[in-house]
Amino acid sequence: MNQLTPQHTHALITGGAGFIGRHLTGHLLSLGQPVEVIDDLSTGGIHNIEPYKDHPGFSYTIADMRKEALLAEMVDRAKVIYHLAAAVGVRLIVENPVRTIETNIGCTETLLRLANKKGKKVILASTSEVYGKNSHVPFVEDHDLVLGSTSKGRWSYACSKAIDEFLALAYCRDRGLPVVVARLFNTVGPGQTGRYGMVLPSFVRQALSGQPITVYGDGTQSRCFSAVDEVVRCLSALAETPEAVGKVVNVGSTKEVKILELAELVKKMTGSSSPIKMVPYEQAYKDGFEDMHRRVPSVDRLRDLVGFVPQMGIEQVVESVIRYYRER
Ligand code: UDP
């Protein structure tokens, strides 16, 4: 931990050493808002903290956030809490089901309870995964969630995050805790690891190292990718918008890209000679994995609340990720 004095701390970011936490930290510091981070480095990395280590407005603690006394002190110092700490990434979720559920529900419950005691605003990072098997795009925040069977482990992530949302909204309605639930769609950009299955960094790494670019299924499934810089601007704008309290808000881009097209784009932009390899789902994932075919957000609520939505083109985002991996 560096030498930041407690009274200077305004934003607490749980999971701040992760990919989105890194960019949110940079954004808040650039706005002149001091930041304190707690992270257990289970999926995040110290390299995400490195750029800010000597910044006078930054402090961090590497610890399990279930250490309540420690977390209580941090919550006490914060003006707003961005709760990003979670087990994420399809591969991690499918391979570590107990950890996913325990982390995602346990940590959120502890945080909300402490924030409620001190009356601190919480921005809960949720996920478009909660829409589950819903096939009616665009996804509107108040529409039904269609979650899969409990015998298929991959749904534990969606269900655990849905419970987090219920809990956060219950604290808001029942106890008056100011909460905003941000449902993040596929967020990409420099610094994201492909280790836990995320598609863009995986493709870029494969293309740059000459390995086959692995497209799961038939590649016609699509995603809307948003640039992390734009996503963190949305998060901080939501935190500053009183009308967002008590609401669930989709945060994402509406520009849809098929996964096979993404593979072709990455191959072209890297100039790679890697072959594009189609991998059946049964080989790609264990545990009866079910993929979502389309996932497109309705962004009307986000636009109404904060006045802008992520709109960076996929080429620009892919370019930034290629540059990041080339520089490493
Ligand atoms: N995907 C793929 N190859 C990979 C990793 C992922 O084809 O090496 C596919 C995956 O099956 C899904 C899409 O890319 O259809 C996005 O996957 P990711 O894990 O990035 O995000 P999510 O499924 O959570 O949207």
C-alpha cells in the first residue's frame, strides 16, 4: 500500500487489479478522483496496478475482500464503490464452479451489507450473461431472464450475478442504499487476458503466435463488443447520475459482429498466416456448454441517463488490442 491519506480517498474499486478495474482507475484518476483498490489477484494482475503505483491519488491493498474488518475501513473511506470483483470468464466458470458461486455471491453480500451500514453508493458490475437463453434481441433491462438448468455448470455465473442484482436492488428498495446495476456486455481492449476464454484476446494471441485461430461452433454466433475506455466512462457517469439509482442499465455497444468475421478480421489486421480452425462446442468446453447465439443490448436507458453510449468501431478496438500484444 502506498502513502495515500484516508481522507483523500473517494472511489473504492473492488477487483481494481482486473482488466476493467485498470481502465476505470486510470479514468477516475484522470478526472482528479482519488482511487483505492482491493483485489486478491485471483484473476487480476499486479501489472494492472503498476501504471498508477506512484500516483499520489492511488492506493491499493492485495487481500481477500471477505476480510470484513479491512473492507469495512475501506468502505468507510469511500464516497462511491465500484464493485467489479467477481469470477469471470467462461473457462474459469466452467472449471471452478464452487469458486464462481462463492466469490460472486459471498463477496457481493458482504460488500452490500457494509455499504448499507455506512450509506455509501454502490455501482454493481453485472453482466449481459444474466439474459441467459433469451433470444429476443435487443435485450431490454426489465425483460425476463431465461436462465438454464442447474445441472449445467455454465449457468452458475449468470444465476450468481442475477442473485447479486436481486440483493443489490433489495438493499436499495428495502433499506434505501443507493445502488446502480450496470449490465456489462462484451467489453474488450488492451490488457484483457485470453486465459479465461475471452474471444478477442485469444484470437489476437493465436494470430500473433501463428497458432490456429479457434472458432467455436459454426462461427455464426455474434457479440457486440465495446471498447473498455468507453465502458468505464459510462460507469463513472452512472455513478454521477442520481436518476440512475435503483436502476438496471445495459452498458454496451449495439454493433454486432459474428465470431467468424471477427476471426477473419483479426487474421487480416495482424497479417497472420494462422489458419482459422472450426472447433465443435463439445471439444471446446466440457459440461454441456450452451452458447448464446446473439447478445445485443438496448441502450436507450443508458443514453437517456448519461447522454452517450459506447460506439467505437470494432476495427479500432481490434487495432488497440493487437498493439497491446505486439508491445509486450
Ligand atoms: N469463442 C470462440 N473461440 C475462442 C473463445 C470464444 O469462438 O477461442 C466464442 C464463444 O464460444 C462465444 C464468443 O466467442 O460464442 C464470445 O466468447 P467470450 O468467452 O469472449 O464471451 P461470452 O461468451 O461471455 O460472450
